[in-house]
Amino acid sequence: MVQKRDTEFRSPKTLSIPWVPIVRNISEIGQDNYGRLGLSHMTIAGSVMHGFKEVEVWLQTFAPGVRTPIHRHSCEEIFVVLKGSGTLYLASNSHKNYPGSPQEFPIFTNSTFYVPVNDAHQVWNTNEQEDLQFLVIISRPPVKVFIYDDWYMPHTAAKLKYPYYWDERCYETSPIKDEL
Amino acid sequence: MVQKRDTEFRSPKTLSIPWVPIVRNISEIGQDNYGRLGLSHMTIAGSVMHGFKEVEVWLQTFAPGVRTPIHRHSCEEIFVVLKGSGTLYLASNSHKNYPGSPQEFPIFTNSTFYVPVNDAHQVWNTNEQEDLQFLVIISRPPVKVFIYDDWYMPHTAAKLKYPYYWDERCYETSPIKDEL
């Protein structure tokens, strides 16, 4: 069946973001859990969604216990923690053929942290009392995420999830309404 | 006189940011006004300072009345307003040979705004009662800023300020102590 893209979004290859309002109220930007209970994800500035080509900014809130998958990506990634606390698990053993046991880094309100390019990592709200909220800044959007089942899975076995959940939603297609 | 770079910093061309702690407390990151009264600038993640290659994140606070120069740069730029309110002045007349009278956009706590690549703009804390605080995310660091004296100065006359103030500080040189 011939399909077309949702008309609200266009390919980042063809857009010059003329229709994104210059100023937006963050509390009015759509958020979703993308099927993960306790997650709130909001794309503040997106590649697929808004046409940014070089950076992307997300606002995410993790309820207690919520965590990312163990994953890697070949972009720069910087976090600014706005609320709560938790743990960054980071495996920098890029010379092994699997991530291996990660280092644990406490993260906390008003901290910033980064993930070295291609290092396997996981962000986990390990605070049972409080939501963890942070801004995420990535380069080279849209993000291409390789997901590991565990820290001992070979790098080569990690599964590419692309487009990632929030980008995938933008690419969702709907049948053309054939008026004939 | 032969000079060397401050040993605290290295050229972004040669570094792989191994010495930047993964997690840092933002309240312990150095800030400075770089000669502009009422400005507080903090490089949370920097190119020259920390070795990031693709994105840079700043935290800036403007006292009432403080404003940026009228300027442009050929990078993507996204703001997240944490506190206060003010005005973005933006001239998108890239087809004229000068910026021309800018549009005014109110900015406010919990808003996000962006500046289209190469558009002349100015961010101004026009709220006389309150500080304006925001995160700034730019691509293609380090930033190359072209500064206009006014909105009717030709684009070609805008003066390049490079390195910009906070990057310049990183490049400051000191004479080698010649032990002989």
C-alpha cells in the first residue's frame, strides 16, 4: 500500500525548521512514556521532530526504579540533572569485546555528567523516594542506539534500535486516504 | 618570546577528554563575568575547556538590564530558561545586507527558544525585578561570534570576536619560566 508520512513532520533532510515557533512553553510540549511505565520523555529540540541538524535536547523524568537500557551510541551526550538523584553505570572498557562490569557514579540535583562517545551506559533512578529529572543534550541526531541485554554481551551483539522510540513515533505512517 | 598554553587546558584537536570528571557538581564549576557587569557565565561542557567536539553547554545568569551584544553565529543554538524573563530580539532578514529592525519575543521561566543559524539576535533581561537564568546549547564549538554595533550595520561589517570571551580565557598564555 502506498503510504505517506504524517503531515505534522517532515524528513530532517528536507526541512529548514520554518514552522517551529521560536519560543515555546516547555509545559505545553507533548510528553509520552513510549511504552515504559514511569518514564516521561519530551523532545525540547529534535532532529526528526523539529529539524535541528546538529544537536538535540530532551527533558526526561524517571520515576523511582526507572532506568534506561544498557546501551551505547556514537554521539556526545551531556546531562544536566534538575531534580532527584540516581546512578550512572558506565563501562569504558572499549578495548574488550563486551562492556564488562560498569563503574557506578552517583548523580544528583544540580550535577552534570557526560557519557564518552560509544561507552556502554545506563542511567537509573536508584532513589526510591523521588523522581529523577534531567535534560539530555546529544550531538549527531537522530540518535542511533545499540542496546545490550547485559554488561557481558559482546559489543557486536548489541542490537541497533533505530529510529529510537520518540523518533519512530514521528515516522509513523498512515494510509493515504484515497478519495476516489 | 616563546610561550606555551596554560597547562590546565589543551587544544580540542588533541584531546579525548580523559581528565574531565564524569560527574560534576554544577555549583562548583567556575563562573565569571568576563568583564561584563551583571553577567555570570559558566561553561558546563565546553570545547576548548573540556574537549567536547560537537556540542557545548553554558549556564548563564543576566542581572536586570544585562544583554548580549547584537550578534550572529553559524551554529544551532537552543536556550532553556530556568528563571526569570526577558526578551529575545531576532532579525531573520538574511536576504538584506543588514539585520534590520528585529522581532521581539518574550521569553520566560520554563520556556525554550532557538536562534536560526546565522540570524542576528540579542538576548536581554528586560525584567527589572529579577535575574534571567538559562542554559545555552550550541553546536559546532567553539563559537565564532560576529558582533554588530546596531541592527542596521551591514552583515559584512560585523566584527568577528574569536575566540569568544570564555574560550579566550582558556587560551591565555603565560611565558615559559626559563629556569636557565
